[in-house]
Amino acid sequence: MPLPPPPTRRHSNQANNELLFKGCLCALIGLAVLVSPYFIKSPGMQGIVAGASPVGWFALVLGLAFGGLYLRRKFASTRSPGSSR
């Protein structure tokens, strides 16, 4: 008895576009949090924002991960359905 064909997942263009938007937004927020202490004049505020650097790194990595997932989905959708891995 032959095995059934593997399931195929199709993501809508809207879902892909939202993923790209989230990725860009998270990456921009992360970069803003990481770079902003160099432009803040007040030492107190500079220390507060610099203390939030783990949040900035997390947002940057999350944004890059969303962007990578978007590219993976885009690359998978451009391949022909009959091609092998």
C-alpha cells in the first residue's frame, strides 16, 4: 500500500506580507533601542535606555527571524511543486 503524498502548506500573500511587516518593525525597534543611548544627552535617561539593551537585542533577533521566515516562505513558493528537496 503506497504512502499518501505529503501535505502541502500554502500561505496567503497577506500572511507573508504581515510577516515581513512585523520583521521590519521589530528590527527597527531593536536598532532604535540599541543606537539611541548614543544620541541622548541626559545621563540619567541614557542609563535607562542603555539598560534596556537586552530588549533591543531580542527585538532585533526576532525581526531578523521573521525576515528569514518570510524569505524561506517566498523561496519555497517559487520552487516548482514537483521538484524534490
